[in-house]
Amino acid sequence: AYPYMGAKGLIIGLLLLAALVSMVKLTPIFEAIVLFVGAHAAAWLLIKGIAGFEGTALAPYFLLLAAAWLLAWRCVALLSSLRPNQSVARNALRLIIPAIFGAWILIIWEAVTRGAGIPFILLPPPSAIGARIANSLPILGSDVRQTIFKAVLIGYVVGNLAGFAIAILADRVPFLRRGLLPIGNMVSALPIIGVAPIMVMWFGFDWPSKAAVVIIMTFFPMLVNTVAGLAASGHMERDLMRTYASGYWPTLVKLRLPAAMPFIFNALKINSTLALIGAIVAEFFGTPVVGMGFRISTEVGRMNIDMVWAEIAVAALAGSVFYGVVALIERAVTFWHPSVRGG
């Protein structure tokens, strides 16, 4: 009665073939390839067959989708168990495994929203969101420039540099450390919804007020992590530096700052997501007619939910890239740390 039921035999055949192959003694990589092809081909046929008949799926549709997902899960488990000797293969697996996992989030999302006929206004399928992104690139580009390249990056750099500088000062002057950190913990607990309108009143409706919110959100994580990192070097190492008649600044540069690098990069990674969240939320409280937060709040009022999800998807992608760049720099700088040497 439904289009996907006409291909039910092919779908079941693909799933059974992949399941049988997983029971035979084969090389893990070949088994993973067969599972990958079978699971994804079956899912594609299911989604293609339900197109035009949204909301009419019966129990077999969802059972076949679950079977395909289990085979994909087995594929990911096999790939995770591989221990290749070549660095190229190891790096490829680090990309392939999360890519398959993420792809299946989108596949299940697409299949369930179409099969169950979930109203578009509640949850549009990923294909509709992707189409909206493709058709709205100029708008999304201007929003990214306003929010990320102005508010986020400028606030991120200023907030982290200020937090780092004050942490060095607090480490040098003990009474600052004892007095500043408790205040920092209190200020870091301030709700962004309360801070953002105040920053708009102080700095205006353009990006400087959003950058000010980002500075507040990123300052104290960097301050607290840097102070903790500067205290992480061992007593034996410090005693050794003292035997060389090393003063405060040589000890700081040669011993304590390198030991604090994992803490500092931990703050940088945390702040890479906090900065984006802070800028977008701040744009809800007054902004020019451009920006990711402005677009989300405006399109929600217009019931253009696919555009809202398009902005969310772009923000998630930008945040992931931002975090990934910081993580790559961390691996290059802290190559000596056991967590990096261990892979």
C-alpha cells in the first residue's frame, strides 16, 4: 500500500545479508564495509519510499529502520576496535567513526519525522533544513559575520587575554588571589539574561555590547583555570629552579606556564562554546537587523522554523570548528603531555 513496502524485500535482503556477513569469520574491515553499505542502502530506500506519503508509516517501517541502525552500530563498533599501525589510517578512523555516528542521528531524524508525520512547525526534517541553508546563504553569511567575526572573536580574544593577565597578577600578588577568586566565582554565576540588557544599555545595540557579554563569560573561566594551572607544577621542580637561583619570572616562563598549558587550553575550549552562546543570547535583547540571535528571535515570531533550525545548524557547525581549531592547537603546544602522547 505504501511505496517503501514495494522495496521491502530488497530492504530486508540488504539487512539480512549484512547480518549474515557479520556472523561469518571475515576481516573486520571487510565486515565493516558490508555492514556500512547494507545499513545505509536500507535506510536510503526507506526514506526514499516514504517521500510523498509522510505520516503513513506502519510498524514494519520503524522495525526496518531499527534493524538498519543496529547494523550501523555494529559497523561503528568494528571500526572502533581497529588498531591500525599507519598514522594516516588512525587519523581517518578518527574522522570516519564520528561521521557515521552523526550521519545516523540525521538519518533517524529524517526517517522518524517523515514516517510519523511530525508537523513541520514542531520539527522539520534535516533535508528541509539543508534546503533552507542552501537557499539562504547570503543571509546566513551576513549573520555569521556580525555574530562570529565581530562579537564572538573580539570578545573571545579580549576576555581570554584579560583573564590570563589578571591570573598572572593574582599569582604574583597573593592578597589579590585570595580576594579576587571568590568574587570571580560569584560574578561568573550571573545569569546572561540579566547581564545582556545591561551591556546593551551601556554599549549600544551594535556588536560591542555583545562582545562585552562574551568578555564577561570568558574572563573568569580563563582566570580560574590559569590560577589552578600555575599551582600545578610540583614542589620538586620548583625547588630545583630555586637551586639554580631562578627568580619568579624565569620560573614562571620555563616551568609553571608550561605546566599550566593543559589548564589554559581547557579554559580556551570551554570558552569557545561559551562565547558563541553568549553572543547569540545577547542579540535577543537588541541588535541591528542582522545577527544569528536576531534572526532566530525574528523567524520564530514569523513561524519560519526551518530558518531557525538553519541558524542553529550554522551556529553548531561554527562552534564545532572553533572548538576543533583550539583542540588542534592544544595538541601542537602540549605534545609532551601524557594525554596527548597517549593519542
